[in-house]
Amino acid sequence: MRMRKKPNLSARMERCEALLVEDPASLRGHWRDLKPDASDLRLELGCGKGRFTAETAAQHPDSLYIALERVPDAMIIAMERCRERNLTNVFFIDADAASLRDYFAPDEVDILYLNFCDPWPTKKHARRRLTHENFLILYRGFLRVGGQLRFKTDNRDLFEWSLCQFPRAGYAVEQVTRDLHAQGIQGVMTDYEEKFHSQGVPINRCVAVRQEMNPEPEFHPIGRPDRARREARFRAMAEAAAQNGQTQDSPDGKDSSPDKP
Ligand SMILES: C[S@@+](CC[C@H](N)C(=O)[O-])C[C@H]1O[C@@H](n2cnc3c(N)ncnc32)[C@H](O)[C@@H]1O
């Protein structure tokens, strides 16, 4: 999603700080501490501006709802929507889906939502699709057996391709529809869904249910974009500090001062 830089992002983030989990790795295995009476834990990947997030969390006040998004300029709108509605069962993570195993422990998640993920239409970028077999195996690291991945997309090619990926990664596919709203609006719409539906584009949906696999498929880590992002931020801070004649500790705790003996 390309977005114009939102003004006052940090001030707006501060106003929503109660909804932001700044160090999601510290909650790995303990997310339910945020809402001990939660009936289940639902995780949305790529929540964007959060129309679906706010409405679904409001409709399920007994659920603990976590929304992940890697573009803060979009996520802040989602956070503000939840804050305006005084929702207390929803929290946000500013991170990339590739890092999810760092943030969630085995069996911690009951329902995973994947709504209108980027289709990455060229073959050379297929591995970036959030329904690629590698990502589906990654999700097995925290979605419980029997847990559901609820997938919606306007993109028919991505949908058909994804239907072939699910069984390869040990998911049974249920509730397949290629025109979800044929008989009238079904369920909560996302921002993208609303736009596509109003243009007459049919919406594809299915539910992929995690099955037991013995042995578990081998997991190949998908790159560490969050780490790369942190390191880029650190490099920028280090450069700024160097210009001011200061030294800086690295995020790894190693001294990066170039002139240390
Ligand atoms: C096409 S938009 C859909 C937004 C929203 N789900 C909706 O349906 O309105 C895809 C969103 O997923 C986010 N996204 C894409 N890849 C991601 C990743 N690897 N990790 C986290 N967010 C991602 C993008 O930043 C963008 O906000």
C-alpha cells in the first residue's frame, strides 16, 4: 500500500499508545495476559486502515484481537478507529509478517485473518505472497491445530493459486466461495473489500483449517525485515550522532564505534 506520509504521526501514535505493543517479542507466549478472560485470540495480518479490525473486535468483545501492519501511516488510522470506539480488546503490532514466529508461541492463535493481501502478480515475487507455502508453514508455528486461517481476496488468480498452496502446507480448505456477496453482504467488510465490491468485483473467500502433520513440514525462515528496519533506523541514528560527535550503542548491544581498539 503506497500512502502519503501522514502528518503528526508520532503525536497521533502517542495518543493511541495504549493500543500499541512496542515490543511484541516480550509477549510471546503471554498475549492472553492482556485479556485473561478472552475466549480466543484472533490475529489479523496486514490490517491496513482497520475498518475490518475495528468492526470485528467490536462484534467480538470476548475475543483478544491483535492486528499487525508494517506501514505505520496506515496502521495509525486503524488505531484511531479503535480508540474512537473505546475498544479495549484490540492491540496493534507495527511489524512484518515474516517475523511472526518471534512474537507468537506455538498454539497461541485460534483464528488468523488474511484480507486482501498484496497479490505480487509476477512469478519472481511469488514467495512474497502471504499465502505462499513458506508463509503458511510459518503460521503453523503459532496457529493451533484446528485453528482457522480466514482468507479473502478480490484477486481471482491469487485465490486459485492459494487454494493449491494450502494443502501443501497441511491445511484443509473449507467454505470456498468465488462470489461471497452474491446474495447480499456477508460478514464484516474491509476497506479494500468495500471499494472492490462497489465496483462490482466479486470477492473470493475460503477458510483453511490447520491439520496435524507428522512430521511437521520444515520451516525456512523468510528473512528478517523487522531486524533490517531496526538496523537501518540504528544506522541513521548513528550517522546523526556521529555528525554531532557522539558514539552510539548498537541494537545488538555491541559497541559499533569504528575506532574502538
Ligand atoms: C492491499 S492492503 C489490504 C488492507 C486491508 N487488509 C483491507 O483489506 O482493507 C494490504 C496491507 O497489508 C500490508 N502488508 C503487506 N505485506 C505485509 C507484511 N509482510 N507484513 C505486514 N503487513 C503487510 C500492507 O502494508 C497493506 O496495508
